[in-house]
Amino acid sequence: MKHKVIAGLLALLLGGLGIHKFYLGKTRMGILYLAFTWTGIPQLAGLVEGIIYLTQSRESFDAKFNGVRGRYVILGTTTEEESEQLDALRQRGAIGAEEYLEKKIALLKRMQRENG
């Protein structure tokens, strides 16, 4: 889980090197920032992004970088991760038994389509 304060501080302090982009899982952008460090543009962009990260709401940051919207998780990229996240939501009481079953059935159907 990415933290907005850490991302903001990395952007403010090391934004010119793109360290905040690597932290947020945006590897390509991090490499681009590194490649253009000598121009000064990444330092300016890092400053602006750091301010944005630190001033935006936690919900907004989580929705963009942690896949969380409200109390629900936007399911991950692999079906194993999705299944684990769905189970975790049920165990925490974030979703009820009926919603869990609906989502689990949809996930299993999708897995079948992808694998066969």
C-alpha cells in the first residue's frame, strides 16, 4: 500500500530523479525522469507532483495509486490476487455473503474463459 506522504516527500526531495515514480510503481515514468534529469524539467514536475500528492485527499490518492475506492478494492490484475482480495473483503465485513458469492462466481467464470 502506497502512502501519500511518502510519495509527496519523495517527489519534493528526489523528484528530479523520479524516485517517487518508482515508489508509485510507474517505472517507465521513473526512467524518463532519470533520462531527463539534466534538463531540470523533472525537478519542476516533481515539485508540482509532490504538492499535489500532499494536498489531495487520501481517497483520491488511494483510488489512483492503491486501487481502493471507498471501502472496496478494485481487483488486481491476476485472478489469484483478485480472489485473495475478495476473500479479504469478506473477512473484514466490507462485503456481505451474497455480494461475495456474486463476485466469486463472476471471477470463476472469467477464469474459465481465460483458461479454456
